[in-house]
Amino acid sequence: MELSKKDLKILNSIKGITALLSDSKPTPKRAIKVVKYEKRLEKLQEELLKLQKWVVANDKKVVILFEGRDAAGKGGAIRRITEHLNPREYRVVALPKPDEIEKGQWYFQRYVNHLPKSGEIVLFDRSWYNRAVVEPVNGFCSTIEYERFMSQVNEFEKMMVHSNIYLIKFYFSITKEEQENRFNDIIDNPLKRWKYSAVDAKALELWDEYTKYKERMFDQTNMYVKWKIIKANRKMNARIAAVEHVLKTLPYETKDEKVLKHRHV
């Protein structure tokens, strides 16, 4: 790899040296990419702080959904978005399996209970769309329950939008090969092994079923809020793309258009 003067300057910086030393398989190309990613992310996170200030000052309500294949990088994207935000004015919601009381409620009720108050951002690490894909694929709901959900979800989102809630829907998409690689990395890492669930263990076997339900979800639930599909095989690119989309979608004040027009890594 032939390095430019700019590349050499990056490698000779503290961040460049840190990137080289912290990588298990260091190369100049990867170190340069990491430094550029971190600089880009920092600029975008500054914009996110402006966005949060606008949400709070104007009593806005924002909901961001993160859906996608298991191990697609949803959690990592959420962490980058929230890393420097004021924790009193945003929430990350990752609901466990419904209890017996919740099972007897209207399906959307448990999610309604977590919608934002005025001046708040709520990020759902998986959402009501569990019933569109994960639940029917794994037999966690009946056909009737699934069809009822599909007949109601657009109207539910219409009510949210008409109630002045800004709603953003992400789907993180990875290939089957990449999912398998990430599962292996999780299994091999004692600090991450807790992430590997019984549902994950069947994900590769049920790949085509997930695809079938995912495609129906895209076809039928774009009515009021369209899905933003993030190609997530490359984690850094996926995180940057997600942050950029949030910033471009929401009409916050003092938006720096020059920052948003910059090409991501």
C-alpha cells in the first residue's frame, strides 16, 4: 500500500499509533480507516448533541427503532448514537419476553408504555416488529396473532406520527456468512458469550424463513414511516450511516449541512 503524506500524518498521530497498537491484526490501511472513522463519528456526535438540545428545548418526541438480523450490530449503533448524549433526556428500551399480564394485553400496550414524553428521545433495541419476524419464525405467536399485528401496525404508526412523534425505523442487514462469523466470535469470547441465545442458535438454520417474513414486513409496513435499510457487514460504515440518517431526517435547528454532506468512511 502506497501511503500519501496525509496518510503518514495520520499514522504518526497519537490516534494513529493507538489504532495500530490496539488492533489484533494491525495494518496501516486499517489504522487509517479507524482514525478517519473516529474523527467522522466525533463530528456527527457533536451534531447529535445539537439535535438533543433541540428536542428538549422544543418539547419534541423522537422514537428510533433498531431491527435486523441477530448480531447485525444494532447495539453498537445505539451505543455510538447515545455515547455523549445527556442520559436524563434519552432512554434505550430493550424489553424482555412479555409476562403473563402483558400477554393478556393489546400487543402494542407494552410499547406504548415506553413511548417518549415531551423533550425525550427513545431508542428501541428491537421493538413491536418482533411480531413481524422473530416471533412467527420461531413459533412464539400464532398465525392469527401475526396477521392481527400486520393489520394494525400501520395504523399504530399513523397514530404516533399524527401525535407529533418523529419515528425512524432502521433495519440492519448482514449476509449469512457474516452472521455466522459474528456468532463464532461471540461464542469464542467469554465476555460476549452471554449474548448468544437459543434464538441465535437457530438463526442460520432458519435464515430463509427470516428472509420471507422480513420481505413481507418491508412490503407491508412502509405506509407511514419507511424503513431505512443499513448494510451492516462493515460495522464502522453501518454506524456512520445510521447516525447520518438520524441527523438528516430530523429538522433540528443549527444543523451543519457541511458536516452532513461529507462522505462517510
